[in-house]
Amino acid sequence: MPTSKDVAEAAGVAQSTVSYVLSGKRPISEKTRKKVEAAIEQLTYQPNAGARALASRKTRVIGLVIPFIPELHMASIMEFVSVIANTARQHDHDILLVTEDEGAPGLRRVVGQQICDGLILMQVEGNDERLPVVRSLNVPVVLIGIPRDPTGLVCIDADFEMAGDQCVRDLAAAGHSVVSVIDWQPEVVDRHVNYVDRFMRGTDKAAGELGVTVLHLPGGTDRDVIADSVDKALAKTTGSPAFIAPDGTVQDLLRRVLSSRGLTPGVDVSVIGSASPTLADLQPIPLTTIDLRPAEVSRRAVKIICQLLEADSQGPHESLELVPTVITHRSSTLRPPRGA
Amino acid sequence: MPTSKDVAEAAGVAQSTVSYVLSGKRPISEKTRKKVEAAIEQLTYQPNAGARALASRKTRVIGLVIPFIPELHMASIMEFVSVIANTARQHDHDILLVTEDEGAPGLRRVVGQQICDGLILMQVEGNDERLPVVRSLNVPVVLIGIPRDPTGLVCIDADFEMAGDQCVRDLAAAGHSVVSVIDWQPEVVDRHVNYVDRFMRGTDKAAGELGVTVLHLPGGTDRDVIADSVDKALAKTTGSPAFIAPDGTVQDLLRRVLSSRGLTPGVDVSVIGSASPTLADLQPIPLTTIDLRPAEVSRRAVKIICQLLEADSQGPHESLELVPTVITHRSSTLRPPRGA
DNA sequence: GATCATCGTCGATACGCATCGATGATTCGA
DNA sequence: TCGAATCATCGATGCGTATCGACGATGATC
């Protein structure tokens, strides 16, 4: 592997000049720049990341802490990961994978060994055990998810409260007076993953304002549980039933159960699921969706951390950003009554 | 951040001694070792990765090239990624994400800048454009998937031929004389992803030996396409129909179509899907599955590359490893006729 | 009891780059 | 026409670790 010294010799300049050509931190004459660039090209020189990190104290690597809970809808996680990785590259950074299994010590490790300059944590829970560690690390950290106490933390997430509100308003406008929310998996609910609460707050607030009834029913990966929830909802509903299934896996089951009850979404029942446009296209039926904007959340998370990294900010920054959600009408919901 | 020099001072020894305590590459007396370890503990010293990489020419990082094709079943990819990351940690390595979007130049970049010591490529296609680059890189690379010409490459994958064979044999034993394979997404088939061919070879070979008819019908994310395939299959089937759906997304659609045709898996029709045990548990019905062992494939891929890294092997190694697949009977297939 | 290997530790050096201060070359104004 | 200011480049140094050669101390050998 050629080094910057080799490039310097080939170009007939000093090594430091090569460095300045690359960084642009000092003016370089057009002539020397050309010479150096030619030498770089010819030797196919690429700067050594280790040496660069050692000298500059920046690795240009961001640690991404990913969850692996089988109960989570894995396809959505992959969408986060993929967009985060690509966005990071656009900001000239790389992504190091840190699995949740490593826990808090894992965070200390990658930061302590200076393998990465900052962290993005996915699936942050309300009372996440890693938060004390995060606060004590002297590097920028961006959380995807809003913990109970966001003091001193930088957080971003979809605006789940808005999502809940939008769903209920939308269904109310379509003429439903009772709206049933099929919850996330119990494993997720029990973890007090904070977005569940926020979503509920949104649905309930809108329900109160509109005089609509909202039922919260258990979800899960068990078909019987969903079936039970659906039957309960049907029993308590006057008029045409309406369902919201914010979890991808629950969605699939709900569809099956409804079909077994002889109900067709968009005809005699309304269903709103959650899906990004990418995933919505893969749905078996055109599903009216609440888009929680995973790609946008991911992009902003990367952008924020890159800003923090550039600013070289040591102080305990704090911010909370909520990404607006979007309802897209497809044919799984009833159309509003005329004149409404 | 404390350095090894700080540790040395605290322990009253030379910096090199600290280094030898950590690496164990030279004998150290019990007494000194204790002193050094105490100092490390007290200062919470962690070696600097950049400096280490610079001096040792090893980053202990493995680049993982992940695909992001919406047509692929994302949940399965996530399973690979997650197991690979965890296994790498067990071998004291980290995983750097490289997205497919970066293409061949991306591979050159991470290797050229010496950000990682080796690569794992997922979703390698039959005639992958990255192969020439892979061959020219002077670092170990493990491919998950078998390209058309594996000369000079290290490959590992599930034994798709075995999988196809197992599925057909199993369904034949259950009394089916016609077996319909619903293909992967056309996007996948068109890419000549090589496992499709291998799977087909397995089904056809077994069919020939057993005197069974195998139909290959188009799959995809379009429900109508699947419905069409199912209807064709039903038309050509005498006796009870049997389906194999090796793609996760296709599986979901197949279930819906069958149900709309009044067919119940395990009662009047057999269905074999592909799923690892982890994912099978999330299925809405107990699906008889062919397990393509993603976790095992991932584990072995990491193990292989770590061995290559230790061996510090420069020469163009070559190997091809196929992981045996496993059929698990659940209630979506008919039971063999008595006496069979 | 002198010789020689072995053991444990130290000091020095290299890894490849970024960065700072210094220096020579050039330009500008008075 | 000379000093000041600016510009372009160079040389030297440090980043934190791994590793090699050297060296004193210890124990074994005949």
C-alpha cells in the first residue's frame, strides 16, 4: 500500500504538502496540486484510516446500536439500518454495528477504544438502562426514541402522538364512531417502549375532542389473541368497525382474522396499518397507512450526529425532534360520507 | 483518555511491558502483571484502536456488505446481519456496514483505507460484478452465496439443492404426485441469483427419481400473479395439491390466495415455506418449513474469515461450503398415508 | 566457581498521517 | 527601492501502540 510519503516523493514535494492538498487546510498552488493529484491517481493512493484517526483524533465512524428482538418487525429495522448507513456515507462517515447484546459495556467499549466518534441508538426504551452510560460518555449520541427523561440527551423519533391523532381523526371523518386499536406485541408494550404511550395519547386526545370511542385491545403474534381482540371490538361497535394496527406483524394477522370473519377492508370495515411507502408497496392489499417515516427519522438522526461531530461539541447538548407522520389513503378504509 | 504510557507510569513499569501484559507475547512475572492489571483497572484504560491498527496493521474489523433490495425478504437479512455481528464479537472483531449501493468502489475504499481487514459479502449473485474486484483485493473475503465461477473464492451458503430435494421428497412421501414451486420474486430470479437455480435443480432431480411432476410458477409481490400461479397449479394437479414457497414474501401471499380459494394448508393442501426457527415462530399458522439455516451460515462465514485473518493468508484461498438444510414438520402439510 | 542459557524488563523505533512553526519567494505600497 | 505583508512550501514533531534488540538477573551445568 502506498503512503502519503510515497505520493510526496512521486510528486516531488513534502509529505505535509500532500496532506494539505488532501485536506485543503492551507492554500496550494494550482501547479503543485496537479502534480500531487496525478501522483495520487497513479499510485492509487488511499489514506490509512488508522493513522488518520491517530493523528486527527477522529475516526469518521459512527456506532449504530441495533436491537434484535424477534418480536419487532424486522423489516422496519432493516429500513432504518440501511438508510442510516447510506446517509452516513453521504456525510463521509461509516457505520459500525453494535448489537444490543453488548449492552452498556459495549457502548463503553467502542467509545473507549475510540473505534467510533459517536453513537446512534435505536429502539430506545422509556427507562432504558443504557441512558446513564450514554450521559457519561463524552461523545455525541443520538437516540431514536424518546426516553421518559430526555434531560441532557439528543432524541429524535416519529411523532407518534400526531400519528394517533391522525388515525382517529381520519376514521372519524369516514363516519366511524368506535375505533379499535390493536396494540403492539405485549413484549413491546411491557418494555414501556415509549412510542406506544405516545401513540395512545394521540388517539385518546383526538377521541375526546371528537366524541369518538377508542378501544385498546391486545395485539401479539398469536392469532387467537388477535381474533379475540377483533371479536371484542366487533361486539362493542355500533356502525361499521374501524381498526388501527400500528405494528407490522399485528397487521398481517389482523388481515387474516378479518377475512375469516367475512369482513373486507374498505368495504365493510376500515383498517389503517403502519408502513413506509417502501413497505406499503409490498402489502398484499392497498392498505391505508400511517407512515412513521423511518427513512426521514434515520436521515435526520445521521444529520444531527454529524453536526454534533463537526461542532466538536463537548457540552451536554439537548434536543428533541419529532418527525411529522403522514396518512396515505389507499383502499382499506371507507370513504367519508358525502357532504362530510 | 488514559494511554498505555499512563498505565506504565502508574504501575512503575515501561510502556512496552504494559503492551506485553496485554498481548501475552512475552513472559511477564506474576508480580508485574498484577501491578499492571491494577493500574489498567484503576485508570479504566482501553487501548486506542487507531494506534493499534497503525502499529499492528490489523483493525480487527470486518466489513459486511449488505443488500438492500426491497424485493428481498428483509426480515431474513436482518437475521444474517445480527448473527454475523454477534459472532464477530465472539471472535473479538467488529462489523463495519457497507451498503451495496457503494458497489465495487466501496469495497476498494474500505480495504484501501484499511478500515477493515476482510469482507463478508451477502447476496452474491451468479455473475456478480464485484467478483473481479474481490479477487484483486489482497484481503480475505467470504461470499455468502455461490457465484457461477467460484474459482479462487471462498464461498458458503445453504445447500439449496438439498433443500429442493428434501421438499419434493417430503411432499411425495405425503402422497402428492404434483408439486408446485412458487418462485422467488421475478426481480430475484432475473438477477440469476444462483440459489434459485440450485433449488430448482434439487426439486427437479428428486422429481425425476420419484416420478413426481414439479411445476415452476411465477412468484412476486403481486397478489394477482400468485393467484394466477395457484390456479394454474390447481388445474394441473390430480389429487391433493402441494406448494413450495421458498421466499418469505411469496409465502404470505400464497397463504392468502389459498384461503380465498377455500383451501386449508394441512387439510386439503400441503404447503412448505422457508423459515428459520426464529421466524417460523412468528408465522400465523404452524408452517412446515425448510430451514435454510441463516444463523448457521452466518456463524460459519464469520468463523471462516476469522481463520483466514489469523492465518494472515495472502495466497488466493478457495473453498466452498454448503450448510445442510432441515425440514421441520408442522401442520401445514398432509400426513403420509398409512402404511407408506 | 566460571560459563551459558533463560527469564523478565527496558529503551528505542516505526507505523502513516495531521499540524505547527519556519522559511523562502513573491507582491504591494510608499 | 526597501520593508511589510502575503503566499506556498518544507521540516519537524506528536498521536498511542507493537515489536525488536539489548541487558541485567537468575538459575543450571560440568
